[in-house]
Amino acid sequence: AQSVAQPEDQVNVAEGNPLTVKCTYSVSGNPYLFWYVQYPNRGLQFLLKYITGDNLVKGSYGFEAEFNKSQTSFHLKKPSALVSDSALYFCAVRDRAGANNLFFGTGTRLTVIP
Amino acid sequence: GAGVSQSPRYKVAKRGQDVALRCDPISGHVSLFWYQQALGQGPEFLTYFQNEAQLDKSGLPSDRFFAERPEGSVSTLKIQRTQQEDSAVYLCASSSSNRGRTAYGYTFGSGTRLTVV
């Protein structure tokens, strides 16, 4: 079975400070991991993905995420938060050997305070 | 097209009414997925097509839900005899993989917000 946990419903951070949005996953095999962002009344926008190779993945808008196999984590990070980063963030996983669809976490709402 | 297009953007249905939601994937994308996103939740998988073949419908919550993609491009998700618990945003995604298993990005549409009253 596949699952994703985003332990924080809400993360608040001051503008200019570093941000972290946490994600842990569970798959039977090796994972493909994704981060998406959702703005109000919009679909999901792709930020970055881990497929293989370097554990540190860089994505859109200055975001990055680090794949940690031993901790089964894929935390999203950004060195300096912008007010415009305020949105709902979803982590998703796919088992390489399993089904084709993505399993999503419940989302973390990020608020960047000016 | 440039992205995944879904229509209508908003749909209000009376309980018991049938609805049809449309998804236009990116041209040439082989894989198409439907997800249901309830308020305050993450998207949950409903069904998957590879071209016109529906390869996985394990996420459809009941036999009132039916999806098709007859020509391998546009897809329609139909919900019969809608119930209040069907109220959600229905998201469509497409992917360019030409195999059953894809590691590539999934491009999502903006969704259809269904409200059953």
C-alpha cells in the first residue's frame, strides 16, 4: 500500500525566512515523489519531482526537496520565503512497481507573513 | 492545447440529478487520470485511462460513477443520481508516457467544482 503523510496542516513563516514543509511516505518498493502547489480555485501546479539520482532536487520558483530514503521523507524547502508562496502544498508518491496513479497527502497550508 | 482543460468550472446539481464533467487533455497525451478532491483534503484517485482503455477504475466510489474516453483524447466523468457526498472538486490530469507506467510529470486541469444541493 502507498501513503503520504503531511504532519502539519498549517505552516507560518515570516517573509525572507527559510521555509520547510514536511512529507513522509510509505511504499512497498522504490518511490517516485512529487510536490504540487495549489492556489485558490486553481488546479495543481507541478513544483518538482524525485525519480532517481541526486537526492537533492531543485524545482520551480526556488523550491527544492531532499529525498531521504532512511527516513522515508521528502521535505520541501526554500531558503527565503516570499508572500506569493502562500498557498496549499501537496506531496505525492508513486510506487515504481505499482499503480500508475499518484497518492497525495492531505496538504499543508503555507502562509508567509509580510 | 497548451494545458489540460476542464469544463464546466462550476456545476450545481440537485440531488438525484445526473452530471457529466469533461476533460480535454494535452494533445497527444496517452495517459489520463481523474481525481476527486473533497474540501480540505488531498486529491484521491478515481480512474486511469491509457488511450481509450480504462486500465484502472479501482478508485470509483460507487457504480454511480462512470468514466469514458472513447477516442483516446477527450474524457467524460459521469455521475448518476448525485448525492451530497459527491460534492467535491474533480480534477483531471494527463501525462505523456506511452507505456503503462510513467515517471513523467502529470499536468492537472483547474478542475470542476461540483456542488450537490
